[in-house]
Amino acid sequence: MTLHRSRSREFVHATLLLVLATTLAFSPDAYLPMLARAFMLQWATGFAALAIIAAIRGRWWFTWSALMAALMVVAQVRVPEMRPSFGEGGGPSLRVAQMNVLQPNSEHTEVIRCAMASHADLISFQEVSPEWAEVLSVGLRGTYPYQHIEPRTDCYGIALFSRAPFTDVRTIVVGGSPFVEALVQVGERSVRVLAVHASSPTSYSHFKTRNAQLDVLAKSVAADDIPTVVVGDLNTVPWDRAYTRFCRRSGLTPRDGTDMRSWPSIGPVALIPLDHVLASVDVTTIATSTFHLPGSDHRGLLAELQLQAHAR
């Protein structure tokens, strides 16, 4: 009788596990499922760990259910195709850094040193308060004389710093948040660069705002065929439907993969990739990496890009 009850409980637990995995994998594109799906790789790791523990204890119903759950979840981590690294682009190169400094962060000197150590041609900053605007402008103006800064106190201040001159630069407000759009001189060519900080989907209304922002941005990018780079904190992961929809509608491809995790930063690691670099097909990728950003809850992101020889 006791054995029967134990097996019945195991069957119920195994069924509940499969229900949870099915919900994660196939729930509609809505707010709460989106939050849970952001951590798909962690869910898959957890299910695999449960399978190992159950196998050690000889609970085979639960073992097979946990394995199926892990496979079901990890299969959903499908990302838009990344542009391969050709290494023979033939055109001028562009080194781009992405740095969400965290507005209350007081490690100003260390962040300036980190920015300088990136040796980037362009740096996109987010969460730029008036205090951060002054710190960044003064600390970087010797190396990055071309600056466009939109400070805010609501964690959505943004800035774009460049070694090369802007031929045009402006702030565009999308869904209440400022983005920076610039034409940057790279060699003898102009490249359109968009520095972005999409709304953090911490509520249903912010979730809708973020999706609307990405849709507007995609339409703007697709309207012009100039070489384009989008860099920033998009507050979405590569397997999120909002992200894949943005790539499809804009024509841009990711230059960072699922291994470029940037948030939340815990020592030398982070859990999910929220910061991204995307570019048009006439821009090739040499390398991408993340780096420690002092005092921030994000890791920095660095991408080495190169224009193809035939790009306009």
C-alpha cells in the first residue's frame, strides 16, 4: 500500500513537471510567460538536475519526465541566425561597446577607466543621469570628442560617444524613451548607429511599451538601406518573440549569441543576455565579448565589426 502511494505521488509530481515545462514552452506571447521564458536555459538546467537526482533515487517516472521537460524547454531557445564572421570584409572596421552604467552607481572613476580600456570607436551608455552625464563628458572628452548625451533621472538617460565625427546626430523619442540616432564617419563611409534603451518589462504596460518601441525601431531601420548598427539594452533575450520579430522586420542580424549574458551581473558571470549589438547584412562580425562593468548590474558588451568592401 505504501509503495502504491509513493508511486502515485511520483506520477502526480511527474505530471505537474511536464505541465510546467509545456506552459513554459508553448504559452502565448504574454507578459508573465515572457518573464519566465527569459530564463529558459536556467529552467532547462534545473530540470536536468532534477532528472539526475531522481535517477539516483530510482524514481524513473520523474526521471523521464524531467528529461522530457529539459529537452522541451531547451528546444525553445531558438535565436535569429547570426551573421557569420568572414574576416574578409575588406572595408573599414568599427569597434562598438555597450555599457549600462546603473544610474545609482558611484564608481565613476572605475567606469571611465573601463570605457577607455575597451578601445572602442563608439560607446553606447544607458541610465545616464545628469551626474553621470557630467562625469562621462569630462572623463572621456579627450578620447571621445564627439558626444551626444540625453540625461534623465528615470534610468532612461542615454548617451553615444564617438572617436569619429558625427555627420548627423539627433535624439528620437520612442514610447517615451530617448534613443540616439547618429550618422558616423567610418573611413570614407557613413554608418547609421542607433543607441537604444528599451522599456524594462516590469509590468504589463511596460511590456507593451517595450514591444511597441521595438516595432517602431524596426520600421525605422527597414526604411533605409544604409549600413546600420543597433546597440543597447533592449530588455529582451534572443529567443523572446519580440526580439525575433524585431530582427525579421528590421532586417538586422544579431552579433551576440546566447553566451553573451549581461544581466544580472554577479561577479564574472551573468544569467541572461539583455544587451545586444545588431547590424545590417553589409556589416560583418570579427568578434564579440563581454566585460566587467564596475558597480553596474550589467556586464558590458564589445563587438568588433567590419564593413564589407562593397557597402555604400
